[in-house]
Amino acid sequence: MDEVIDDCLEIFTQDGVLLKQAAANYMTFINTIGTLYVTECPSSNRQRFIEWRPNDVTIDSDIQDQEWAVVNTIQKRTRTLSGNFPPDYHNRIKSVKCSFNEIKSFRMANKSRQLSFHDGKSECICSFIFQHGNCELLVGILKSLLKTAPSRRDKHLFIVYDSNNLELQQLDRSFAELNLQSDAHTFWGMFKNIREHPYEATFEAFAKVTDYVNKSLEQPPDDDQRDDLNKSITEYENTTIHSQGDYEVIAKVPELPKRKDFPRLRPLTAEQWKGHMNLDGKIEDIESIKTLIFRGGVTPSLRQEVWKFLLDYYPWESTEAERQKLMTIKSDEYYNMKLQWKRMTKTQEDNFSDYRDRKSLIEKDVNRTDRNLDFYAGDNNSNLQMLNDILMTYIMYNFDLGYVQGMSDLLSPILLLLKNEVESFWCFIRSRNFDVDQAGMKEQLNNLHTLLSFVDPPIATYLDTHDSGNMFFCFRWLLVWFKRELSQEDVMRFWEVLWTGYPCENFHLLVCVAILETEKSTIIENNYGFTKF
Amino acid sequence: MSSSRKKVLLKVIILGESSVGKTSLMNQYVNRKFSNQYKATIGADFLTKEVTVDDRTVTMQIWDTAGQERFQSLGVAFYRGADCCVLVFDVTAPNTFKSLDSWRDEFLIQASPREPENFPFVLLGNKVDLEPRAISSKRAQQWCQSKNNIPYFETSAKEGLNVEQAFLAIAKNALAQQNSTFDLYNEFPDQIKLTNTQKPSSNGDSCAC
């Protein structure tokens, strides 16, 4: 059970994980803190393991990575255990390890902080408490590596299906129908494509990188693809790396050909917009409209209408009549929710601390949101009241999430443009950047790091060695989509481009990569680190 | 001796409920400015200031954090290596005082300093320019005493009242903390620089080209 993991690839790493339950021979480790790994061992038939190591024998490197779960993709991390451990190390029990084959189900508990693995005979193999969170991230990874389905009785319990199981075959069929398993092929195909047509393929490739991370391990590349990859790796190996100060300079990097110019188009005009609608007011060619918006934005006077489509309030395929009908329904729905908090009595409020806390935080934040803009300036401004009421109604719409700081920033430009409470609410709810535990943000920051390592390895390495590999300094950029960094007009232009969903999802991550690449020399020359951004 | 020592960077973290004035205090101290239009802090921000403490010039790096509790899960990276933690509450808002314990505990858990019981905290009761007052000085001082005598200052970021004094105390505590941490190890002498630091003579410096 205790093999050395030298040749194993780490798919997931998380520190601050407490071992809560395990077989009797691991007694000494119970309630101690360590690091949890998901590993894959090519030498043992690509077998995967969950492995937990107590802190005192964890290798003291990569401190940075351990703070956040890092999904390691392209490079295999070469960690050797020898040398770092006392001589008798290999004779002692050093980790709790269980093969994926043993796992028949796993269950999240304790407000998503605890994860237990079961062997199907109602025995718990092991159980862990995630002191730094990220349990859900691991569950996501497990779900992508194992064929699972949530239990009908318990939504936190995931059943693992094995290959001899009839249910699995059914599941397989449904996967095949969804065509998900082709992702690994797609990635390698794209990789080849990138070499041949770098710019055309890159956008598409980026959109798939994270999928690749999760799924590719199931599917080794074919020979051609492997050759391509090897070639590329050899190129890297041939580069001369020398050290300057505490970062490495890679002198020769395979270069992409010159970038093609894509001039911005003029903003979408009212004529173009109307021209794309048929007599019923239905948009005929949605893709071409979105492309126009992506390439040029929207004329300011037309935004009021177009944003309602971009923000999924109006369905793109709807007719004018359908939209009128929708407005009535949505208006009723909104005011119903609004009444729910408006009608709350003082006693109810006094007995409802969660609600009270949210209400007071909204009040505080509304009072300090974009007050420099005329629209929100001055005391007793009715627009501030609307801002407040929409956020309060959002609490009733999604009480589990409630109010998260940053929401008022995202709502402000929408309300400023639409000047209508109901419409602004329905447009606002599309913003999905907020989670109770910031899991979505962590994932975005992780993905940003993955992209950066792919696009510009030197800057990624530089950040890693300057305590910035967690990409925290981009947190505000991502949470409110550059709202605090750009002018009002630029924010609007940028957001409408983002909302087209072109050229791929998570385009904003590419924007971050582009900024970091542009500022690369400034960052490196000034020796900027986490504490200097 | 002091001048030849390695440049000292003190890392200070400001924590407390939303809207107690963390950003305002930091800006009043570093820039001597107040605005009532500060926006809610997202993630974290920091400013630096050079200060002289006991004849030593040190750089204070002050980290201003988001007040909403759920952003605390990001704390680990921000709190790491802190030399002093400043807790802030609003003297007119009782709930901001009540939550001090949880801010302190959370900091100790996430930053996990070497000696939690001796880690320096400083408490600031802000907005003393406002009425009505909900938390008396006495009550705040009692809390401080119960936590191993945390220094307490009553401030107004708006009027700049006591802000300078408070941050000087913060700097002193941070410096003392850093020195005590260094004393745990054998302090190495300064590195010997092999480069020629002598300025070239003006003749050699100028060149006709």
C-alpha cells in the first residue's frame, strides 16, 4: 500500500488537510494535518490514487502551489523523495494511500469541508477535513476522473460506477451521446493545429485547456501528436537557461509567427441591429450580430436594448410579442420577491440576523458605489434607492448566496444604462462571479495561471518564484471584470464584448494574460512581486 | 550599526468589519487625506510608508483587506509573514466591536504565527468624531486587557485624530515582533558585497562619446 510516488503525476495537491478517519494502522496520524494528493502512476498501468501525507514528512518545496490546488498539466513535476528523508523512512508508514479502484463512493459533509471515501461495504476507507477549503474542487476533479452519479437519496453522496456494472454501460452511452470523451483528442488535435496555424487555433485551444486538464489523462495522445509534443519539449530543452538574480531567463523560446492585425470594427449601429431583425422582431442571424458586437461593441444609444439580449434577459430567439409578454411576467415575479422583504416587520427583522447583516452591508456599499458619477451623486438620490432595492431583492432571489461585496459594482453600470429597476435586476443576475466560499474565483485564478504557463512560461515562472503564483493580485480584475481599473465608458465597451461569449468562454482570462504579457518587462525589470503590484 | 543593517520591511494587516474605516485609516496615515467616497475594498490593497522607529528607518507595508467575512478564505496568502495585526472597529456600531474576537481568532488560525499568544495586535476604535457613541473607552480597554494587553487607540480617520500615534505604535510592535523572530535564529552578519561600490571619479565617469 505504501509505494514511492517518484514516477507519479500529481493531478491535485491541497495542504491543510486533516485526517479524520482511517484504518487502525494509521492511528498515529488521526487528527493531524497534512497534504492530500491525487496522483497517477504511469508505471502501474495509469492507476490513480488518493494519497495523504502528514506535514512532517511533506517535502518542503513548492510551498506556493500547496496553498491552492494546482492542477498540473503539461510538465511532469519531478520530485524525488530520496535525500529529503531519514534513512529509515521507507520502512515506516508514511502516508495514507488508497487506489481509485477501492473507492465505491465518496461523500461531502460538514458544509463542504469534509470528504469521506467508502469501499461500498458501508466501511469508510478514510475521511479528510479541508481546513483551507477546496474540497469542492477535489470533488470536481474526482467527478471528471471517475464515472460517478449523485445518489438519489443524498445529494452529497457520489456513487462510483465500475466497468462491470450495467449502470455504467448506460452511463457510458449517455456520455458518448454527449460527445464529452472526445475532448482529449480535440486537445491534441488542437495542439497540432496551434503549431501549424497558431493564431487561428489558439483562441479555441485556450477555451479547452481546462477541460483538457480534467479529462485528457484518460486519453494518451496518439503517435503523431506525441511527436509534436516531443518536438516542442525538445525545443524547450535546447534553450539556454541562465540565472539572473532569483529568476531564470530563458534565452530562446520557440516563437509564434507575427500576429495578424484585426482592426476593431465600428460599433454596432441601429441600422445594422434593425437590419438583422425580421418583421416579428426576431433576430435572424444571432451569430453575425454577436460577431459584430465582439469586433466593435455597441453604439451607446443602442446599448439599452442590446444589453438585455446580451445579459440573457431577452432570449435571442424571441419575437417582439414574446418579449412584451416576458416583461409582464418578469415584472410580476420581481415585485413579488421585492414584497417579501418590504413586508418584513421589525420583529421579524430583529429575529433574523442573517438578513439584518446583509441588509446593513448593502446599505453601506450602496452608499459608496460610484458616487462620483452624476447618476449616483448627491443625497436622497432615487437611483441609489433603486440600487439598494435590487440588491435587497437579490437576497430573496438567492438567499444562500445573499450579498457579496462587488455585486454593487457590477450592478451599477447596468442600472445606469437601463434606468429601470425590474430590467436591471434580471440583467444583473447573469453575473456569476460570486460564491459563498470563493471557489469560482479560486478556479479562475488557477485557470489563469495555467493559461499563463502555457502562453508565456517565463512570466509564469517569474511569478511563481516571486510569491505570486497564486495570481491573487488579479483577484479584483476578475471579480468585477476590471470595473475598478477601467473608466465607465471602457467598462461598458469591455463588458459587452465579454458577454458575447466570443471567441470563447472565459475570454476575460485571456485579457489578463495579455495585460501580464504586455507588462512583463515592467514587472520583471522592477523586480515586482506579490507585495509590489 | 543601524544604518548598515539590512533594509527592514514591516508587514501590517488591517482587519475588521466592513465600513469601519480600514481604507480611510490607511490613506489618512500614508497620504494624509480623507475622502468619504472610498469604495468597498475588493480583495486587498496595500500602501507603503517609510517610518523612523527608534532611530531606524523602516518601510511599513500596510495591507488593507475586504471586510466581508466570506472573503476571509483568501486570507492565508495575505496574512502570511505579517509582523503586526491591526484590528479596527467603529465606536458607533456595536456589532463591529462584537466581531473583534472572531477577526483575531481567524487571523491567528490563518497566519499561524510562531507564538500566537505573543503576536502583536493593536486595536483602533475609529470614528470618534461621530455621535452617538456605542462602545465606551472602558469597554474597549477591558477587551484589550483580556487579550494580553493589546494597545488601544481611539482614532478619527476623517479628522486625522490619533492616527499618526497609532501607526507609530503599530510600527514599534511590528519591529519588536520581527526582531524577536530573528533572534530565534543566529543572526547572520550582513552580506559582504564584492562589487566595487566606490564611486568612480568624475573624470572617469564622463566620456566624450
